[in-house]
Amino acid sequence: MEICKNFSFIFLGIFLVFCSALSADAEVHRHKFVVEATKVKRLCKTHNSITVNGMFPGPTLEIKNGDSLEVLVVNRARYNVTIHWHGVRQMRTGWADGPEFVTQCPIRPGGSYTYRFTVQGQEGTLWWHAHSSWLRATVYGALIIRPRDGESYPFPKPKRETPILLGEWWDANPIDVVREATRTGAAPNVSDAYTINGQPGDLYKCSSKETTIVPIDSGETNLLRVINAALNQPLFFKVANHKLIVVGADASYTKPFTTSVLMLGPGQTTDVLIRGDQKPSRYYMAARAYQSARNAPFDNTTTTAILEYKSASCNTKKCKAATPIMPSLPAYNDTNTVTAFSQSFRSREKAEVPTDIDESLFFTVGLGLNNCPPNFRKPRCQGPNGTRFTASMNNVSFVLPRNFSLLQAHQQGIPGVFTTDFPGTPPLKFDYTGNVSRSLFQPVPGTKLYKLKYGSRVQIVIQDTSIVTSENHPIHLHGYDFYIIAEGFGNFNPKTDASKFNLVDPPMRNTVAVPVNGWAVIRFVADNPGVWLMHCHLDVHINWGLAMAFLVENGVGELQTIQPPPPDLPFC
């Protein structure tokens, strides 16, 4: 007995030393984000854009795996604002997740709030962005998570690293754009430009001088951290004459594979190595739309940056006049290239995929059309054939509360804010990707959550529909990473498609690009208590209601229970 007691003390001592060694490396990074209007000139015109600390894009935050962040957000703008830390697991810290009226009430003009959380077990590239109306158009930045001290990348250390933030720019106030669409019921105006690190590039008017330059030198291997921060558009990305080696996505390492083109849905990140193995010169990096929705208007322009070899840097007029080499980008509707790219992703190691499933869910996603309400005049029903655009999951068009956040209502037991009857399967089975009856175009509005027991193993089939139009939907789940175990086209068939499941090395992501006219299957373990939004990351679709939320119950003990709300949590 004495020996056992001594052994347990020794084991406890070793464990405490190990824990203190880990925590000794961990740091707390403190930042202040001042959200305010700033004069930003693009496409020959100056706008009062909402920015963070006067920067567009906002500041890049750099931390290590295991570090904590404390970010004081001060709202000096005239709009409500929240900040979402896209892809951060937020273990037990749901109050810091950020989606407006889901985990917090917004920070009102003149107010402030401090986001406090730890990033644990994640490495690579994530990002942060506003999660309130369309402020995300200009309020966003990179979040880089490096390995702990003494640890290294699972690939040769690059000579340099460059965040590449792909964005979308309106030659207007984005808030006015979405408010006008909400008023009329029509689709919002498409953007006027795409951007790379905030700059449209020299194919647009008044943009040549500020075009982003990305340096490289002969023989170097550099890391590009590519983020699609666009509001409403999946994007192709390519570098002229250079191959890209994919090594990570959504802050998870992948088995390396080589490609000439990337496709990122809004919200997704991809880490790639690029080698300086071409003739020293200037090469365009370019991005333009992947447009999967038929007959829908879209921004068909192309943004560029310049990959410039240091030995070819431009100090002379002749050099500056030389046009960089342009890559050949895929056709706007090149779904074959998108499919080949998305199916190349594999986890670097054998994955711990849940196999015994407790919750088998089937979610349809897509658009819809609401009939014009009797009390609405014609100018308020400018959708197709005098309707108003809407969107839904399992025929429920998600409505955000206005007086409490969902997490606050759950934590405090406030009745009447939400219900927990979100359907786990479509209320009606139909030919999801065929000709859909017009009777199915009008979903039911509601604030419905789906309840999960702590630790339950969850599988979700996410099925695109052809209601109004089929489309590639980037579906993002807050608070979790998940494994994408399969994807395909047409209607998901559990009898035949289960044979396609990859339960060995599927990629881990936080945002899945559900194929146009197709489906994707994801799995995760519900080990993070709280209320977690799941939504399409095309912002126009979340405005229309393409969202739902999971209520994950507390488990047993403190480590399986969400932390209490912080004292400075904003009031509604």
C-alpha cells in the first residue's frame, strides 16, 4: 500500500512538472482593437470604411499553440459589432466565439468587450472577422498559430511566410448594400472588385501603384497562408508558372500534395509552399470567382498581386513597365477542377474518426422564395416573379433573436427565445437535386436549435438542393473541427455512398465546401459545451436564414462545463 502511495505521489509530481513545463512556454497575448471609420481609397474613390486600428485588412495576430489571447474590442463605429475567431475551438469559452445574438449581444457604438480564450492543439492559419451584418467586408485579419517552442513544422522550415488574404470590395458602403437587399427582397449588388491583402491589383482602375508585392528569391521555399475572406464568393487562386504544395488547411496539417490551382470557399484557409524555381522575374498571383450557381449574377473581375524575385526587383522605369506573367485561371464554372482539388486533401496522420455514431443527421441546404406578404408593396418584393429571397436548412429559415443571445438564454434559462426542435432530417423527402416542386420553395421561419448530449458522436450528411438554384455552399461549424469523410454529386444514398467513406485519413476542417448539386458527410465528437452556430459562409445566405445552431449540453464536472459569462459581456 505504501509503495502504491509513493508511486502515485511520484506520478503526480511528474504530471505537475509536465504541465508546468507546457504552461511555462505558453504566453498571454494582449491586443486592443479599435473599430472605427477610416478613409480608404480604392477604385479612384474614397469611402469611410469600418476598420480595426485604422488598418485594412486588420492586424495579423501571431501566437503559438497553447497560447492565450485577450483582445479588448472598442467600438467607435456607428454600427453594432462583434468579432469571431474563425476556426478557434473555444473550448468552454463560447462567450468569446463572437457571432451576434448567438454567443453574445453586439458591442454597441461606444461600448467595449474583451475576448479571452486559449488556442490549444491547433497549428497553422486561421483568421478573425466581424460577425455582425456585413462589417466582415472590411473588418478581418489573419490569425497565425505556430508550433510550441522546441517544436517545428512537419515540413522544412520556409525562408519566409506571407499571409494572402483574398477579399471582396464594394464601391459603396457594404452595410447600405445589404440593407437595400433586405428592404427589396432581391439579391444584393455584387462586389466591384476582389482584393489581395486589401489591394485590387493593377487590372482595376486607380490600383496599379498599390498592387501587393510578395517577395521571393531564387532557391527559396516560402510559405503562403491563403485565406478566403470574401463575403459571398468562392475563389480560384493561382501563381503564374509556379506549383503550390499544400501542407495545411484550417489550422490542421495535411499530407502534402502538389497543385497548380487552389479553390477556397469563404472562410477556408490553405497553407502552401512555393519554391523560387523559375527564371527571376515578376509573376502574377491571381484570384477570380468559382461560380457554381446558374444564371446568378456575380463579380467576374480578377484580382492580382505580384510574386517578385528579389534579383528582378523593379528599380528602373523599364522594369516597372514590364507586365508580369499572367496565370491561366480555370473557367468560372470549372467544377471538375474544384472536385479534383477538394478530393486531394488527407490528414497527415491516421485520424481519430468517430465510428460508432450516436446522432445521424441529414441536413438539406439551399435557397427559397417567400411569397410577397399582403401588406408589402411591390418595391419590397423584387425577387423572381414578385417574391423575396430566403434560404434554409431542413426547411427552417433561421431567425436570430433580438433581446438575448442564444447562449445567454440557454445559460440563464430564459424562456421563449428558442426551441430545441430543429429537425434532424428533412420534414419532407424529395428529389433534392432534381426538379423541385414550387410548393417547397417557401421555408418556415424559426429559431430552432438541435440538442446534443456531451460527448455524443455526430454524423451529418449535408445535402445541396436545386431549390431556385443549386450552388457550392461553404458550411462552417463554430466551436468544432470535423472530419470530411466523403463527398459526391446527386442525392446522397446511404446504401451505396457509405462505401466511399474515408475513416482512415480524412481531412480535418472547420468549413466544408458542399459540392454544387451534391453532398458532403462530416463527423465530430460533441465535446465542447455551449451554443454553436452552423451556417453557410456566403454572407448573403446567412442573412436569408441558411443557418442553425447546436446546443451541446454540459458534461460531468468543471472540465466538461462551459465557463460562466464574463462580467463585461455586452447587454442587448
